[in-house]
Amino acid sequence: MEKQRLISSYDEVNDTFVGKIDGRDGYCADYGISDGVFLSIDKDNIPTSVFVNNASKVFDISKKLLENSNVKIDIDCDSICLYFTMFIENLKICSIRCKNSYGIPNINVEMDSNY
């Protein structure tokens, strides 16, 4: 599993969560992998960031919990499926499985704010 440092932020007023891999700038495409969850990929089809609008509603958790900086996101992808799992304080917040119709290569990435 490849590990990357995650920089995350939560805007309580707009209820948006953003997580991005440290050192990666820009994106080539943005994909809605689930209702309200968007994954950005770079020119090499590698995930670079996550954006969640209405995050407290999408994840069905309190805004207070979303303010926590101890966030980890696992992305596991093969030619058929993309698996996205998000943890805050080691509590599983979200687990998404969707068809990999985005051209993302076989990867297994852990994006961790404590890396």
C-alpha cells in the first residue's frame, strides 16, 4: 500500500470537506463517485483530492466530528471497482464501492493526515 500525506479541511459554514495529497497540485478530471463525494485525479489518473459538499449530511455525522484533523482515506482500485473508505479518529465514516469507469489504474493508496 502506498502512503501519502493528507491535508484536510472542513468549512462548517458551507459544510464542505476537502482532502488533498500534500505536494500534488492541480487535477485533470473530477468524478462524482457517490452522491456528494467527488474524487479528483491527475494526468496519470492517480487520485489527488476529495471534495464533499454537504459533508455532514452526506456522511450523516456531526459538524463537530468533521472538524477533527485525524483523517485517513483509503482508495483501492482495480479494473472493475473503486473502493473509497474514510476514517476520522479511526471511526469509519464512509465506505463507497463503485464501478471504475474513470480509467484509474490498479492502485492501493492510503492518504493519512498523520503520515
